[in-house]
Amino acid sequence: MLVIANIPTLLYLLIAYNMLMFVPGLSMNQTLFEIPLISGSVFQGSISDVLIMFGVIALYIEIFKATRTTTSSIIEHSLSMLLFIVFLVEFIVIKGAGTSTFLILTLMQMLDVVAGFTITISGARRDFGAGGH
């Protein structure tokens, strides 16, 4: 159970994106649902939109997990950094991943890495009384 808690949640989106990318005839811009609004317009949610929405939720979970001060946080930060490298390489190398949706997911993973290290460092300073306060 501890191993599952350390897995970056954006990994699940990377897996989902890769699975969807190789489905023949599927477009990431394909409309999944429509919601009529009071204004009279209709909101259309595509596969890309849903992936980004889940990405925002996953990023929140990752930032919340970064506030924990456990010994396994270093492993979690390392896995997040590794996942960012996978996102970045895939964005550059794989044709189907060269989309704005995948770039946004990559930037979310980068923000997870930066926020994780920043939160951990500031927490460590507070715990050890560093910083001259």
C-alpha cells in the first residue's frame, strides 16, 4: 500500500493518454459530453478537456502529498522527477504526444516536481530552525 501512495498520480494520466493516443480513428478533440448553460450556449467537453481536468485534480493531490514530511518523500520526489523526464521525452519524440494537451500535462508534472522540492526544503528549514528566524 505504501508503494501505491508514492506513485505520482499524473502517471495514470500518462498511461491513459498513451492508451488513447494509439486507438485508431480516435481524436483527442472528439466531444465526450455537452452541457447546456443558462446563457443558452452549450459547453462541449472533449477528451483533451477531460484529461486536463483530471490533470488539475492530480496536481492538487500531488501538491498535497508534498506537504507530508516522511522518509519516503525523497522516493516520491525522485519518481516525480523521473516521470517528468518521461513526459518531456515523450513530448519531444512521439508524434502523437506533440499536442498542447500533452504539453499542459507535462507542465503540470514539472510544477509537481518544483513544488515538491520547494515545499520539502521550506519544511526542512522550519523543522531544523534554519533561516535565522
